[in-house]
Amino acid sequence: MDREERQRIVDTICEEWDNSKGMLESDTLYERLIKDWDHELHRDALLAFLDELEEHNLISQIRYLGKRRIHTVDPDLWEEPLHY
């Protein structure tokens, strides 16, 4: 996944978070990305990137049945583009 794709996922997380009432499902995020992108996104790649964001303390998530539920998004995610 290249930097542009990663930033696009972050932007979509931030947009969806406003409507999520504190819980954002990975399936909801995936469906939105598939709808908005003009190329294929693999679900496993999305989940791996969510794990990476968690490792960098930018989100907190609960893992269940091969899915993720984001329950915290660090305000820094909105402020600056990804630098890794």
C-alpha cells in the first residue's frame, strides 16, 4: 500500500469518525473506501494498516471475528499527514 492510499484511508477514518458516535466498524470503513476508490482494496490490507495505526497510538481498536472496531481516534490523525 503506497503513501497516497494510506493517507486516503486516514482521511476516510476521520470523515467517518464524525458520524460514528464513538465506534467505527472496519466493515463500514471498508465499504466506504470501496465505494469511493476506483481500484480494488483488499480487506486484509486495510486491517493490517489499522493495526499499524494502533501501533503508532493513532487509534485504539477491538479485534473480533477477523474485524476491527475503532473506539478511539487520536486528534493528531486529523492534524497532520502521515509521515511513515
